[in-house]
Amino acid sequence: LEFLGRIDQQIKLRGFRIELGEIEGVLLQHPLVKEAVVVLHKTTNDNQSLIAYVTGSSQNLSTTLKNDLKSRLPEYMIPAQIIVLEKFPLTPNGKIDRKILPAPDLEDFGLYIAPRNELEQQLANLWSEVLEIETIGIHDNFFNLGGHSLLAIKLLNILEKKFPYNLSLSSLFQNHTIAKFAANISYQSEHLHPDLLTLKSQGNAQTIFCFPGANGSGFYFQDLAVNLENHPVYSLETPGRDGKQTIPSSVENHANQLIELFNYQQTQNSYILVGYSSGSAVAFETAYQLEKQGKKVDLLVILDAGLVSRPQFLIDRKEIDWIWQLIQRTEALKGVDLGLKYADLADQPDDQSRWNLAAEYFYKHNVLPEYSSLDLLKINIQVMKKLTENYANYQPNYQIYAPIILFRAQENHDIVLQEIRAISDYDLPDWGWQAYTQNSVKIISVPGNHGRMLYEPNVKILTTQLQMMI
């Protein structure tokens, strides 16, 4: 027997299941395209990206097609390169021979412009190393070259070791080319607070501030920011994730620290706050403290969470059970099997060894990509634990005036539902939020689970509903 692969050509790329034929079908709908093939290209270091091959005759056809795809497909289905051929290579049976399609070529990205100074040359060398492309011009787009979120983290990790700059993900999200990145890198270091992640700075509409969950980073708000048209979007990162600052001791302390960040980006007295998961408690407390200062919170958006009404479920745990719950929840949300068993944790001599073992498995399977090194991951696992304890211990007895929108995920794994039921007023449609606002609570159900609701294509429905309410 010879295994030829899936007939339907379904692949999995960075956690997304993608039907290659669906992308090919959209390409073939364009009047300038005669034939189309999409493949998953792998490099020597197992980096993967989608490459499309088309036949057709038109100047700048690759750019035209990519712009067309961006308006019709989610970002994760957009090919990194679209290569135009005169004709496809065929097998003896007359079918397209995918095995001998030409390798991706940098020429598809337009005119090459060499680095103009030492900084740009250093950056070009690093981009070449990470993307595994020999020659990169200063105006080539990192993400169009096959870059994605995991490679962005890898690149920033290398940059922080080589340069004395305080870099953030927003540096790369907002400056996709070497020319822009080099020009912006010093400004990022000198002017932006390290705990303020710029997801999108452009837009004339009201600024939106996001509060991440227990992992402390708003990395996963990127798709939300992209789809919130005309709104600048920032994430308020948790102090202490770099191992240099003190982790907030309580939700109240956390909110008090974050309020100081507003002065960096906003001087007006009106705010829209978005709290995800356990970050909902920090967002609520921030709204309360802002209103006490005489400022207005126009809207508090809660993403799939309630305040903790039964904290014992989270607090009364042995250390090994904290670790095990984190493993189970991560496996459920990420759709992976780490292969780590409860007995493996029990066999360790002490709790620190158990935390270290869990971190090694997380890092090995790359399920927490926002942490670019094992040491940083170990620090942030402790951040996650402390933020969860803060969340459990937060028991406010006051109301805010701002209205609340609660977005609830339609799908959730059993272990996530078990936790939500155990700690919050899950049986109430509003999960108990009405008791904390003098205004109204709007409940909206959106597709996806607790994690996937913030990613394409589910996030499009969420942001459409949110923009209608703003």
C-alpha cells in the first residue's frame, strides 16, 4: 500500500485546519486566473507557510490576487506568496505535479532594495535567519514573507538579546518592514511604556483598552484590533511578566498600576474597556477607580467571564492541583495532548520541580508561544498563578455606572465549563454582572470556545456586534 495523503487536502497550520481547495476555489473565481494550486511549504527548520501558484497574464497579478483574498478570506488562509507561472508542470497522467512546483522566490515581492545602514543590515540578517530567506529588502513585509505570530516572537527574542532596546510585539505589528522597524525601534524604546502593547495605533474613533487574562499578555487581541475599524487598540500588559517588576498583589493594586498607563496614550476622560477571562475583574476594578476619579467609562466589555462568587474552588488547592488544572485547561483550549500525567507530577521531589516540569512540556510543545524562552515561561507560569489567586480573592461590593456587554462563547470544553460553573453564577444569563452595574447588561452569544472566540473567523462576528454597541 502507498499512502498518498488526504483526498480533501486538509492541512493544519498554526492551530487552524485549512482546506487548500477552498483557497484554490476563491483564486479561480478571479477573472485573471486560469489555474490555481495552493500547497503547504516547509523549510529546513520546519517553518510552514501557504504558497499559491497560479497561471494567468496580468501585470502585478500576485499583488492583485493577494488584495482580493484579504477581502474574502481570514488572515490565516492568505498565502504568504502567490507565484505566477506560464504553465503548471504535469505528471504523465496530465495532472498538476505538485512535487516539482518551483520553490518560493523573493522576486514575487517586488523590487529588492538593499539595507542603507548598519542597523538595517543587522535587521535584514536576523530576518533572513528567522524566515529562512536568503535576501530580504528593506521594504519587504515580514508577514508577506511567511512570517507569523510564532516567528514574530522568535524574532523579538533574538532582537532583545542583541540590542539594548525595550521591544514589544507592537513594534513588529505596526512596522512590518525593515525600513519602518529600524526607524521606529528607537522611538519604541524611548517613548512607549513596556506594559502598554500597541495593537493598532491608527484610527479616529474612540480608543479601546484591553485587559488580558491570567497569562498577562494581550497577544491574542491582535485579530480583535484588526477587525475594530477606525479604533486605536491597546493592551494593558501585566507588570512583572519580564521578571523585573513586582507582580500585582491584588486586583485593586493591579488596576491602580494600569490606570497610570492611560496617561501615555489618552488624556480625555472617557474610556472603553475590554476584559477577557480573569482580566474581566481587573477591567471592572479599573472602571470603578476611573469613575471615582470623575472620569467616564462609556462601556465595559466582558469576554466570556464572570466575577468569582465561590473562590474556594480556586483557592483551596494543593500546589500539584494548581499545576494539573493549568495543564488540563491549556490542553483543552489549545487542542493538544502534552503527554504529561498527574503521576509524573507526583513523582517529582517538590513543588518547584513540578512547576519546572510543566514549563518544560509547555515549551517543548510550543503551546504558549507568547513566551519566547523557557526561563521567561517559568516566570510567567507563576504570574498566571498569582493573577488567578487575585481573581479568586476579588470580592467587590460596589457598582459602576457604565453599561456592560457580556460576550459568551457558544462552545466550551467540559473542563472549562466545569470551572466556570464552580466559581461563578453560571446559571444566570448574565453570569451575575447585573449586580455590579447601575446600568444595563447586554448578553451576546458568539461562535467559538473560550480561546477561539478571539480568532478568525469567529472574531469577525464578535467585533461586528461590538461596533454596533459602541
